[in-house]
Amino acid sequence: MEKTYQPSEIEQNWYNTWEKAGHFKPSGEGDSYSIMIPPPNVTGSLHMGHGFNNTVMDTLIRYHRMQGRNTLWQPGTDHAGIATQMVVERQLAANGVTRHDLGRDKFLDKVWEWKEESGDTITRQIRRLGSSVDWSRERFTMDPGMSAAVQEVFVRLYDDGLIYRGKRLVNWDPKLHTAISDLEVLSEEENGSMWHFRYPLEDGSGHLVVATTRPETMLGDTAVAVHPKDERYADLVGKNIRLPITNRLIPIVADDYVEREFGTGCVKITPAHDFNDYEVGKRHNLALINVLDRDANILSEFTVITFDNYETQHGEKAPEAYAGLERFEARKKIVEELDALGCLEKIEPHTLKVPRGDRSGVVIEPWLTDQWYVKTEPLAKEAIKVVEDGDIQFVPKQYENMYFSWMRDIQDWCISRQLWWGHRIPAWYDNSGNIFVGRNEEEVRSKYNLDPSAEIHQDEDVLDTWFSSALWTFSTLGWPEETEELKTFHSTDVLVTGFDIIFFWVARMIMMTTHFIKDENGKPQVPFKTVYVHGLVRDAQGAKMSKSKGNVLDPLDIIDGIDLDTLLDKRTTGMMQPKMAKKIAKQTKDEFPEGISGYGTDALRFTFCSLASTGRDIKFDMGRVEGYRNFCNKIWNAARYVLMNTEEQDCGQNGGDVNLSLADRWIVSRLQQTELQVAKAMDSYRLDHVAQAIYEFVWNEYCDWYLELSKPVLWDDNASPETLRGTRQTLVRVLETILRLAHPVMPYITEEIWQRVAPLASKSGETIMTQGYPIADENRIDENADGDIEWLKGVIIGVRNIRGEMNISPAKPITLMLKNGTTEDQRRLEQNETFLKSLAKIEAVTWLGDEEPPLAATQLVGEMEVLVPMAGLIDKDSEIARLSKEVDKVSKELQRLKGKLSNEKFISKAPEDVVEKEKAKLSDAQSTFDKLNEQLEKIKAI
RNA sequence: AGGACUAUAGCUCAGUUGGUUAGAGCGCUACCUUGACAUGGUAGAGGUCGGCGAUUCGAAUUCGCCUAGUCCUACCA
């Protein structure tokens, strides 16, 4: 074996071997356990969040697979409508081509090409992370099967009256030319202005002052509203305003939407360009006047529409100066003109929330269009119930509240997108605009008894990407066919995801699944029984990782390492804002002056697990990765030691009596306790505790103590064959168990070592992956052995402490004296003298009776005094200093305990066992204190 | 505005139902190339657990208020 662990040399080989051998596929035996991967965007690449997410899932999957469950981890990718279309359009734009130049079919060919090319990136990354997904079942949301499911769902929901088409105000992205859902709009606070305008009354008797943050919309104003109880304006209600610039007459209406205290208490109402105004308009049956086109430029002819059937009444010419003007240009010009007309009262600075498209970043316009909607209320009802009933549990629990509060106030879901890339809406129209919904044109014609000669055409739009991902848990299993897989693996066991997509995805999956998938009794099935919600991975400063900030990390760069230049390249090419490049470069150089060295997959995975405490974001700390890389090396070298001492040796594989030493029994006992801890942590999704328990046991018990304790046995020329066999067997068996215990978290290193250790531990099999997960045997928890070793450790640490503080070289053999021990102490010494001599480098141990001991440095182990004679070794002053420090410590403790125990109330109210415990502590502390003082006096006296 | 979460050693984080002398890793100090490992070993230093109050014999842990930060949701034109 190499002297240090070299992850790069083994990882990819093992992955290929596992995959080829089919170990990632369900075994077909045992109770099922399944997880659906949250499908990443097929044309993107995985970031640290995915790395984390994959690690959690793979750990759970490998754990359950080793427990003998029939385990499926379903992989796949998402077509990500807007994001992908944008990428391809940007590529085309680089050559000066638009998608319209190509036309729909040619454009889609291009997208498919790009998907093929880029899809490999993701699957390669997933493989490198060690994820044991069943690649034979890989799915893509635009696969024929998936598309069929999407169509089926759309048609059935339409036929059930749960999908409708209507003209509504939607969030319109004027750059991408599509509607988007509420969730895709991000409102950030920005600095703007509040403009106060004077609107003259028709009768010339004065004016009202309205305030607005969006002057350009005034072209479409159809009323001014005041509060019905506002006395200032009571007699104006019903009168008309002569709207400046367009000179349109608009009424003054009373509506309690208006807040009297805000601004002047007068609000201009623009029903076609504001969600609130839309509601006001509806109540007062105002006209809707749309003044913007799809680019959010001013129309040359406004459309004037009534709420009644949204009938277009007539057009209205835009004031000539404004026709075709970009919206912010128009704003400027309107303010100037109003100023010139004497209608500008004042301009105040004002911070407001500006809605922007999460993809395009441009300001979203409420815009009146025809769109398709899912009526969510009935679906939400069932989706709320399954969580209330506990059919679905959130981990951590508090996310249920977030889920409920959103679900109980859910809006209808706008599912149509004016894109080309996606599932085309299965609806057809005839020339009079009648709607026909069906799986294909043929079906539509027969379903609606259409005249064969009737001309119909399919809707041009596609569905929101989340519409198809909402079906993910069952569409991947073959629905609407009633497949074996669907029966076996649905409902899935757990969904592992970040909280940021609870609304986008989790909620919608629950709605769709409960509506479409029922068990044999007609009870709605849930998509998953548990939702494990994890935090976001942030950079070392705690900032969200994002491409535009240039602080993203590719998990592979931590696995393989990357030099500074390449990393700089990666972070600064293909940016949306090239201006940022300089800043990003500096920040990157500061954080990674040497680039990043490769730490291997297992170290990265261990890091993710160790940071996976619930309900908390992860500030990614490179120092921890390094620490866990060192941990891998520790395991590696422990294995090296074990193999050096067991290979070609008798480890009891072929029978023969074994004699287990105290150390052997102790480490086996500790192993059982560790197994209990790990299982408990796994079952409660506390992967940080899993990692912690494994780390502690391996490093602080197996390596630090047990391996050291095995040395005196193995190196003892007089040791019996039974004893040697016992220790070798324990060495290999415990190591082999450690490997299985750690395998779900660190698949590669455990497999590599297991291949060599397994036969020595009488295990056989092709791979560690399918071995049984360790189960604690509580009969092997040996409290006597635990106690004895604790005692031994106490003595050894005492001696080492004296060595350390007295500057006695660890290499120098010393004599040790013990005094004032019990018979139990004597027994322990007798049985462990070899261990003690070896680990504390002691040449002789004497047991003192009542005789006066020589001057010595002292440590206490319980009542027993551990003495290292001073002659020639220890200098008086440093021993005085050392003892004084100890006395100080103990005296503080003594004070505290005395105070507590002299408190009447404590004695009378605290439970008896607690009082007893405190009393025992006090007497211990007292005797320690006395002995140390005594010793201190003695030393001082010389 | 409403809600959630977070605040523990210089840094990154644990701390089960209140009973600890508050832990780990990294970093720091001193010493050590001993036959698995310097990606190591041994011994140390370092915290009034964000603040104030309440409950209790006893609070890092429960409750209230406050401060700071993060994030949702809803928003005032």
C-alpha cells in the first residue's frame, strides 16, 4: 500500500466497476426503498448545493441498500424551459442569429443538440460524486414517456375543470416575452422616486394630487380613487378628472382599498397595469386601457377593454410623442411634460420593491394576456390534508408551517409560457377561437365531433417546466401505465431538497400526486413519506454562491483540485456582467492564492455530512475538507498497519481457539456502542452525528488506543497463539466493520481497503456495497472492559502529563510507583502491566505500601496516587507550579460543590440520585484536593 | 407589517427529555522523525454559551422582552 491515501488512483475505477456490475440497480429483494433525484437542469452543471444534496441521498441509499432493502435511486434531468432556451438563444446571438430567423423546428433541433452535448457534464459529475443511481433508468423530462404523462395530466385536469384558459393580468417578462408565475418574480428593494402629480378636475374647480412610482402608466389611467370615508374628498366622488396629456375624462371613485394616511389619499387607477388597480377596476366596472406592447414599449394605439367578457371596445390613439417609446424613456418624457403643464407637484426619493424576472433580471410588467391556469384550490386541499395527517413528514418539522401558510393562501398557477422549448400545450383552436383539448389532433377531432374539413391549429405555447417536474415521482416510474415499478417504488421514501424549492416543486408534486395516484382503496398516495429539507451551501464568508457573484465552486474542483488560473477562467468566462470580472478575480485570488488542492470524493462527502445538521445553512469551510482528507489518510494508515500485521498470518479464519485480551474486548464493546449511535443518527437524518460518531471511534479509540494496545501483544515473543489470534482477529474484524459502517459516507476508500481486509475477517463478496450494514450486538457491550481501559488510560495520561509538564522526553524510560490503591486498582495493574509499560514507556512499576514514598511528581487516578520519582528528572519549581495549577482547579470545583450541597433547597428538592452524585463528586474533589496539597507541601519542604 | 431560523473558543460547528468541570475539528503554544500515519504523535492555552429579566434547588438548554444577522410571505399607490 502507498504510504499516504491517493484518492485519484482508485475512485473512478471503483465507480466503473460498480456500475458495470449492476450494483446500482434494485436487488429485487426485500422491502423497497426509493428516492427520486431532484432533476438538475440538463444544460447546467452541478454546484456545491448539488454536491451536498447528492451526498445526503447517496448516503441514505447506500445505508438502506446495505440493510437489504430493494433500493432504487432514480436519476434524471430537467429540460428547464426558460433557462435552457436562454442559453441557446445567447449562443445564437453570438453569431447574430435569433430564434425567429431559424423558426421553431430548426431552433428546437439546436436545443436538442445542445442538450446532448451538455447533458454529459451533469451525468459525469454525478458519477464523480460516487452517487449510486440506477443509470439504466435515467429519465429526462422531455422523454416520450414523460411527455405522455404531461399530456395525460393536462387533458384530465382540463376535463375535470381544473385547468382553464383566461385573460388575466400576468407577470410579463418583456425581455423573454413570456408570462411567468408569481414564484419566478423576485422583488428587491430599490431606490426610486415618488412623483406627485396634479390631476385637474373637469369643471376647472381645482385639482387632486396623486402619487405614483410609475408615471408612464398614467397614460392608461381610468379613474382616481379615494377612500369612501375620507371627508376631504367626499364631495368630489362622482365628478370627473381631465387626465393630463391624453385629456381623457376619468371618474373619481370611492374604494376602501385606498389608505387615507398614505400620500395624499388619492390613487390613480390603472387597471391594465397593476394588480391592485385591476381589482379596483373590476369593482367599479372601469375600462382597462393597455398602453404597452410585448416589449413594454408604448403602443401607438392603446387597447381599451371592458371587464365584461374582456371585449375590446375600441382603440385609442397614443399621444404621438409617445408611440413606440421604451417604457423608461416614456417615464422621463411624461414627467417632463407634466412639469411643463404645471402638473408636477413634487418628486420625493422613495424606496420600493421592484419586481424582476428571476431569469432575465428585467422589471416585470403586469400585462393583460390569455394564459392557461391550474385551479389550485381543490388540489391544495388534499395536499394540505396529507401533511396534516402525517402521511408526509417534514424534517425539520418547522417547514410544515411554511408549507401550510403558502398552501392555504395559494393562487391559481399560470402554467403557459410563451417559449418554444418545453411541452407544447395539447390544446387546439378553430378559427373562431373555440378551444379543444386532447392528446393529439386526431383525438381532438373525434372527441369534439369536429367536421373533418374544419381548420384547427395547436396552441403555440408550452407548459411551465415545473408542470412536468411536478409529476416526477410517478412519471419516472411509467405512469400512466400501471407498471410494476410504480407498484413497488411509489410512494417514494424520502425527498431530499433545499427549502428554496418547497413551493416551486415540493408543493406541486404533492398536489399532482395526491390527485392522480390512488392506492387500491382509492386513498390518495403521497409522492414521498418524508421531505428532508437541508440548508444552502454558502461560501466561506456566508454569501450565497452564484454565478454572477463569481463565488461558485464545482465540487469536482475540490475532488480533483484546480490551479488558480483555471479557476479564474472558470469563474470569469461566459458572464452576464463582464464588468464584474476584475472584482471576482481579486476575490478568488484572495481566497485561493494557490488554487485548490485535490481532496478526493470521500473527504468532500464526509465534509458535507459532518455539516449536515438540520435547519442550518452550510458555510463551506475548506479547512474542514482538509481535516477529513487527513481522516481518510488516517483510516488508510490504520489499514496499512492492520494488514502488515495480519496478512499471511493466522487471524482465526480457519478456526482455532482465540483468547481475547482486555483491549480486544474493550474495542469490540466500543464498536457496538458506535454502531448504535450511527444507526440512531442515520434513522433521524442526523448525518453530522453519523460522521461525528465514526470519526471519533476510528481516530480517538481505534487508532489512538486500540492499535497502540495491540502492539505489545503482537510484539510479545512469548504471546500464546490463541492470544495472537485473538488480537489479529479483532484487528481485522473491527476494521472490516468500520469500513462497512463508513461506506455510505465514504464509498471509495472503504471499498478499496475492504477488498483486502474482508478475507482476513472471513467475509466474502464482490463488493462492500452489498454487504450487510453493521448491527450492534448489545451482548458484546462490556462495561468491565470499558472501566478497565478507562482506568488504564487514566494512568497513562497521568504519566504523560507529568512527562509533558516536566519536560521529560517521551523516549526516556521511567520508573512508576502506585500508592493508596484499592484491590480493584491492584487487579487492574496486574492485568494491564504490559500495556501500561508499553504505552507510557515505563521500565518498572512498584506498588507502595505504607512506607514513605520518595519525592515524586504526582497524578491522581481516582483515589490512587500515580508517582514518578523526581530523582534526577524533575525540577522542584516546575513541579510546584504544576501542582499549584491542579490545586487551583480542584479548589474552584470544591467551592462550587460545597456551595451547592450546603443549599437546603437543593438537598430537599433535587432528586435523590442527583444529590448523591453531587456528594460523591464532593468527596472525590475533597480527597484530590487534600492529596495534592499534601504533595505540594512535601515538595515545598525540600 | 407578519412569520421562521440563527447567535456557543480566533474560525467552522456539536450540545438528546433542564443535573457538565460546556465539547470536536481547524488554528495557536511547547515538545517529539518511537518499526501505520508529519495528511502524524504527546501535552497545553483558549468560552461570564448575543443582552436583560422570569420560572426553578439548579438554565447554553424552558418562557418573555430586546439587539444583531439570514431568509420567507404580504405589501402603500
